[in-house]
Amino acid sequence: MFGYVVPLTGEMKVRELNVYRAYYCGLCRALKSEYRKTAVLNFDSVFLYLLADGLRGEAGEAEPVRCAVNPMKKRPAVVTPAARFAADINILMAYYSAEDHVRDGKPGMRLARTFLKKAFSKAKARHESVVRVADETIAELIRLEREKSPNTDAAADSYARLLGTVMMDADILQSHILYDIGYSLGRWIYLIDAAEDWEEDLKRGDYNVYACKYGQPDVNTREKIGRSLYYTLSQAGQALSRLELKQNRDLLENIVYLGCREQTRTVLETGKRITVPVEKRI
């Protein structure tokens, strides 16, 4: 359930794209320095980093860095205290995702879970409230999966509450608004993931809330789902508009208003998400 919260780079100014890439590289550096686990870097956590830093206004000058992805040319990277927060959450969510895949019997996921276990323990100690809610919501999701529940609201609510709790940790003074943003995005992420996996889950016999509710997908059903997904994104956008930010508003609005909408359109029309790495998006 990762990698859906993407920017629409074609609508970005050159400066905006450069800033986004600097945050992307900065989070990668934070994952490396804190956990030695850069492979789990994803767009959703970059959004969280942009949001947390936008609230704090801590971004300084980008520093040129070299990495395995771009060994021949240094890239600018923004690394602030908010990067550690985003890196922590990235590790927690990656571990929970690996656990979910293990329950689904997907190959290689036990190894991935073991690979993340030590890092997870470190991040868990820093964010006990998030882990507590995660344990509750995961237990609820497991129950719904066992029951083959067709209730999209109940299924999406579990992940929505988890992401809402994650967002609240970014700023206690605006925690209620951040919860609303996280809740709406979490609901959207759960449902867009279900939309992407719909046909594949039917073939494998895995739980999928849309498959349980509608059976085989068709044009009319996808249109109905699309309306719900776009409405959920509009709720996230409304909450974002109420948030007091010191910086990064243009980037965050691009992601919520444009990137996630394009992601929705792409998944509903093709059955596959946008996955092109940010380094190749120019």
C-alpha cells in the first residue's frame, strides 16, 4: 500500500521540481544515516517529509550528495530534523506492509520482514502512539479480511485512522487538521490500492473489498468508485487548505490536487499505478 501519493511533475515549475527532488534525496539520506535502509524509500514518505518540514519551516540550503543511483553526478539534498521523522514512519509502514504480504503468502516477504526487523524496533521506540494505533487497526483489518467483508467504509477506515494518527505527530498545535488530511489520504490509499489489485486478487482468491462488494470490475462500477475516490481527495484538499504552513504549500497542493487525481485516473483506466522513479521524471 505504498507509492500512490505522487506529484504531477508536468505541472511543476522547474524550481518546484528541483525542490521536490532535493527532499526526495534528503529523505533517502536520512534513511541511510538512521537505518541503512534506502530501498524502502517511497513517494508517500516524501509527502510526509514535505508536510512536516512545511510546518516547521526548517529547510536550509540543499547540500550536493552522491549516491548509488546517481554515482557520476552529485544531486542536491535537503536534510532537516523533519527528515528523521519521515524516515521513522517510512520504516514503520514498510514493516507493516511486509507483514501484510507475509499474511497473504507472497514470496520473499518473510525475508523482507526480517531485513526490516531491527530498524522497525528502533522506529517503534520513537513512535509508540503510532505503533499502538497500528496494532489496533491491523487487527481490525485482519478481522474484516477473514470475514470477507464487502464494507468499503469499514475496511478503509482502519488504514485511514492509522495515517491520521501518523500525520498528527507532525505538529501538536494543528493535530486536528493533520488528522483530517491523514484520514482522507489513508482512506484514498487503501481504496486505490484495492482498485489496482482488484483483478489480480480475484484470480488469486485473495481478499479485496471491491471484489467482495462488486465481484468482477466493469466500466460502471469503476466510474462509481472513481467518484468516491475523487471526493475523498477533495476532503484531503479541503483540510490541507486550512493548514498553516511556513513553506512547501505549492508542492503539497500539486501532490494532493493534481498528482493523486492523476494517479486515480491512471489506476481506474489501466489497472496500474504511476511508478516511474522521480529521477527519470524530467
